[in-house]
Amino acid sequence: MSHSDNGFDTIAHIYELCEHHPPSGWDKIILDSGLCKPSVIQYVKKLLRNKQSAEIYFSGLKCRIVEELNDNQAIYSEGDLIDKFRVKKPLGTGGTATVYLAERADGLIEQEVAIKVASSSALKPSCEIQAEQQLLSGLNHPNIARYFDGGVTKEGFCYIVMEYIDGLPVDAYCKAKNLKLGERLKLIMQICDAVQYAHDNRIIHKDIKPGNILVASGGRVKLVDFGVSATVDKQDGTKGRNFAYAGTLGYAAPEQLDGCDASPATDIYQMGKVFYKLVTGKDHPQYYLEEKSANSDFSFSSFAKTINDFCGKQLGLMFYRDLFAMLCKAMSDKPGERYHSAQALKNDISCILYCIPLQARNPTWIYRFGKYYRKNLAYIVPLTALAVNFCCIIALSFYQEAQNYSNNEVNSHLSVEYDISGEP
């Protein structure tokens, strides 16, 4: 069995090491193995505690592995033709497909595209890539990679021709451009637009992570890779491919790891994880995979410190509390407590940028007044100064009037004394 850092291989390896040992010995075995990726270790411990979940997971995983080993893999080199496109180079390989950069070879137009060619499992009519092709053909949004064409190669492998995004994953883009926090929040708003559009078309992405969110040089966000997505039927609920678990462990929602059906709330959770990564520069730990402990809480104090360290400056207590409340709501363990839509999350991000009370916060009068004060600070300070000056002028006028009145009273009193005495 492979001991690589691939999530599924590592899970199987650590599980195999720990399976016949008591829980008290798991930590030492894992430490000795040298395989210490936190998200993987936490998920393995969850499987070890729940044998039924483990059986379901490994049964499904075994079926997928057997399928892929029994069939030939699609491998294309520079210059090979896929339909009317000539392969230039591979862009990346995933568990079920390889993506190539290609150019149009018929000479009619100059065009660079990304071609996603399925692995061996795509030889079946119900293959994942054909399902993705069907989903993408109905999507047309500026923040989702465009679908151009699809079909089957002469070797029998399904493929999709998509828009080539010459960009970086969203976290790498933010780092390369050294974006400020406000600029990062605006990128997240674009992600919300893409996800909301997909949800409006009854599609759940199920694998939202920085690597599936590309940003072109002009700052345009593109959501890619709908390979494990699912459709939502109004009557029958979620319909997806039959995976034990497909996606990225570090960004998986609790219900995904529990084997429950995905919903739009699943994407909201994953967007919250991306949100956390972009505003802190760190991956958010998956506390729900561990047994609850006193030091495993996502606390406000630790979050504020992380933000301070990342930004290198103080941004204000109210701002920190707003971000914290949004992340807690988006990444709630319970789907029903999360934002009801991607648009609702976008609205709260907009509220932060424009100093408006958030949906995620308790709308107390102190909070609302604080928001009003911060929003109108540019006007409140000069107006307050003007009001203070006006009051000072009025007070000075009253003081001078009182002084004049007092002096007049003294002079009047002296005049009366002079008249009575008759002396000059």
C-alpha cells in the first residue's frame, strides 16, 4: 500500500497501523509512522472510533481502486491530438482525470483550452466526467470556467474542453499580489457569486478549496472542477456520484465525513474554510474530528491574535468580532445553523466593507451604534469639533454678557453711593 501524502493512501496506512491497538497507543503509533498531517490523522481517529463508518469508507474506496487498476490509463504527450486540439503540456493530475493545456489544431482560429481527460473509470457510460460535462454545459457565469465541448477520444476516454484559466489558486494569488484584507474579501464575494449561481441551477460543488478557485491576472475569480459535484432534485433531494468520500479532507464538511447527503450548506462550510485561509494565511483546524476538549475551541482570542500576526497591525475589536461571527456561522458543525445561501454570506461581507450591521451578529443597540459611529466617523469628527467650537463660542458669549452685567451693576451701585453722599 502506498505511503504517500495522498489523503486516501495515508488514511488507509495509518488506519492499518492503529486498527488492532487500543486508543491509548494510537498517538505513539502515528508519531512513529512519520505521517502527521493533522486533518488526515483526525479523520483516521474518527474512523477508528466508528467501525461502521470505516467499513463504508474502505468498501467504497476499494471499488474505486479496483476500477482504476483494471483499466488502461489515458496518457497524452505534447503534440498528440484530442479531436481538433493539439496537446501542449499537462497542467495537473487528480484522482479521476488529467488536465492538459491544448491549442486548436485546425487553423480556423487561435485558441488555447484546458482539456480534462478522464482516467480509466470513464470508460463506463455513467462515468464521472460525462456527468461533469452534463453539469457544465448548463452553466454560464463569468466566475465559472466555461464549457466549450466534450466527447470521447479515439482511445475511448471521455474528455471535456474548457476555458483555460491562466492564473493562480486564490490563496497563492493573494500571497503573490500581497493583497490587503479588503481586497481578499472582495475576491471571496466573487466566489459567493459563482457558488450562488451553481446553487440556483441546483448544483452543489462539494469540493470548494483554494486549488479549485483560480484567479486570472486581472483579478477575475474562476471556480473550476465540478468532478465530484451533485445535483439537487426538488423532490428526491441530492443526487450525486456514488463515492465513499470524494473531495479534499482539509475542506470537508462534517456531514460529508459522516456519509450524509450534501446540500448547499456543504458548499457554505467549505467557503468558510477558504474564507479563513484567505484572512489568516492558515488552514482552519477541523475540531469536529476530535473529541471535545478545553483547548480545542475556535476561540475569539486565538482568532484575533492570528489576524494580528497575519496583517501586522491592529484592525479594531469590532472588525475582529464581525469576521469571527461570520466564520463561526459559515463553519457551524450543524448545516441548519450556517448561512442559508452564498448570497447571504456575500451580503455580510459587504456589510463589513461598508460598516453595516451583520446578519451573523446579535443586533444590540450598542452594536448598531458602534457601526453607525464607525461608518460616519469621517463626518462625526469634524461635526463634533464644530459643535464643540459653537458651544465654546456660546459659552464665551454668555460669560462676557455676565461680566458686562456684573460691571454695570458695580458701576450703578457706585453711582448711587455718590449721589447719596454728595461728594464729588
